[in-house]
Amino acid sequence: MTATTQTPDFRQIETEMLFNWMQAGESASIIGISGVGKSNLFNHIRDPQTQAKFLGKLSGSTLIVRANFHYIPNFSDRSIYSLILEQLELLEGDLDRLGLTTSDIEQISRYHELLLDAKDDILKVQRYFKLALRVLLAQSDRRLVFLFDQFDDVYQEAEPRLFANLRGLREAYKYRISYLVFTRDLLPNLIELDQAREEFYELLASNIMGLKPYVQSDAMSVLNRIAGRNKLELTDALRSRLYELASGHAGLLRAALLGAAQHQLLGQLHQANAAKLLLQIPGVEMECEKLWRSLSVHEQRTLMARAQGMDTAVDPAIVTQLQIKGLLAEAKAAIFSPIFAHFIATQDAHWEAPLFFDEPSRQIWVMGSPAPRLTQLEYRLFQQLYQQEGEVVEKDTLISAGWPSAQGGVSDEALIAAIARLRKKIEPNPKEPRFLHNVHNQGYMLQTGDG
């Protein structure tokens, strides 16, 4: 494991909180916006020196494993468990510190191969995954901490049995397995909870942390490292001004410093219009765009209302959510960064289209108002129609999308019934469809505009 590049007190508050949960065998939900610097935190947590500082004697018996679900090919049980076992196999580089042997890793690898060979046999897949974990946890006092990164899509797409199994493993190894789940949004916002998801969420619900932009001391360290790598000279005044403009957001700090240097604007950042100047730099605008697209329409609407001083249009629950994420200050609920505030002022209310699909939250908006939440089946059908908007989607294509795990045939009647339920949620008048049309003897077509 490589040495950390962070100072010992990097993300002091967050790091201490996370390790306190690990020591107690607790699980937690961590919410972080786009570009907030999660990778730096992961590297810091997984550094042996950081673990020794915060875990003490437990550091040698605590295995901290990061699984980044951004790289997963699909959200089947087999793919998810395989990704986790791949990370366990990487512990081979740290055997002595963790009290593991080469034989332990070889045994995990054998179970991994058996899991892959099991293909769609779910019972075998689950069994081999559990046996692999048993290699680490049986007849020992080890603790296993999973850092589940980019978990949003897994929570939305995976079958309920996955969450039931993860919960069951936690119960089987009381307080020796912890899940630290990193997402862009609060888990209940991602999907309508079924029983398995709800019971998994109960493990996390008491421990929720917003991963906010850097405090000033951490931001100064980040700026110094970026400046050092790029041979830039920074004065204390310039560092402070960059922190003021980006307010500690890692992505904005980097884009603002490098962009201003490239476009020879460092000498103009003291001006009152500095945020506007920086937004003319493509890299800075792109960072704001990424952050904006990662937010739900509810959050975008609230931020736009706040930027325009329309407090009557502000939803208090969404304000609290944005404060957890660090996008609104907790004291005055002001937008956290002048750069991002200026960006918000340039945005249009795109959700006012007749039918708009808000992909980050999977929320559909009809005539400017949120439609009822879709079930997983309804969402899969809608997603297929949305991907082929304006085209006729054949019935067989929709059946394959809606029932991907069906062992036998799915009748046209089942599809017709599901489409009818979808229409009730997205059509102003389901009896006279405006958006979702039946194309006789062919299939269905979605049209989201006024045509």
C-alpha cells in the first residue's frame, strides 16, 4: 500500500468519525457531491499510518477494502460479489501487517473462481462468497470494513436478495463487518424501498455523514500540492482568494487555479467579478456542470430559488439535504461557492418541459411537477422507451428490458398491464395518452415534447 500524500490531520473531523464507527463495528451512509475529493479521503483512510493513528491495536486486525462500483459490468449478484473478492485478493500486498498468509489469499481466489464458474446459479454464487469471507473471519478476531464507492446504481439496480444477504452477513458476524456506503444522494431518495433495502438501510440510518468541501487548512494543502506539481508561485493572499471563490470544493479549487494560471488571470482574482471571469474558463464551467448534473431537480430548483432570493419557493427538507452535502451553508443557507452561485444564475428551468426525466434521482417530471415514483419494473420499461425516444420500441424489446431475469415467456397481457400502470403515473390523462403511444401491432413509442 502506498504512503499517504495527505497531512496527518487531513479531513480530521470526517476521518475521526469514520474510524469511530469502524471501532464500534457500525455501518454508515456517506453522501458526497461530485468533485468533493472522495479519492483523497479513501487513500487517507486506507493508509497504514492513518489506521495506526485512529485504530491503535485494532489496526492490525482491521481489513479495510474499497469496492468501486463505477467499474462493474452489470449489477448481478455475481458481478457485485466478484468485484468485492477482487479487492480481497489485493490484500496479498499487505499480508504481514494484517496477519494473513499466502494460503488465505489463494483460498479466496479459489472460491472466486468457483463463484465465476457458478454463472447464474444464485445459491452457489452466494455460498462461495460467504466461504471466501469465512477464510478471513472464521477462527479469528479480524474485522472487515467495506468502503462501497459509487453505490447509487447498485442500490437502484441490484436485486433485493443482495441487500438481504449483506444484512445477513452482518448479523452472522456481529460488529465484525461494517459497510461504509458512499453515494451522491441519500439512499431513500434513490428508489422506493422494498423490505430488503429498508432492512439494509437500517444498518446505516443512525450514522449519516455529509462529505462537505474542504475546510480551509485542507484546501491550503491541496492548493500547495497542485501549485508544486505545476511549478506555480502562490501568495497567501492568492490562496485565500481561491479558497473564498471555490469554498473548498476540490474540483473547483483545481480547475480555478490551473485555469486562471493558463489564461493569465491569477492577477485579476482580487476583482469583484472574479467568479464571472473564472466561469469563462472551460475547465471551471465543466466542473460546475458536473456538479449541477449530479443534483436532483428538487435540489436544482431549491438552489435557483435561493440564488434569486425567492425564499417562499424553498423546500425546507431540501435545504437540509443540501446542507448535509455542503452546498448550502448551515448558518444562513447561502450557496457555498461564489463560482457555483454565479453558475446557477445562468441556468434555465429545464424541468419545465412537458415531460422531463431527471436521471440523477430517477424522478419524472410532468408539466413541471414530480410524477409518482416508479417501481423497478416500470422504471426499466420507461428507461428503454426513453433511450429510444421518438422510435417504435417493439414488444419483445420491452419484455426483455422489463423482465431481464424471467425464466419463461412473459405474456403480452403482462406488458400491457405494466404499460397501463406506467401511463397512470406519467400521463396527465391516461385515457388520452400524450407521451406514451401504442403503435398498433408493433409496440410503443415515447415522445417527451410538445409534438
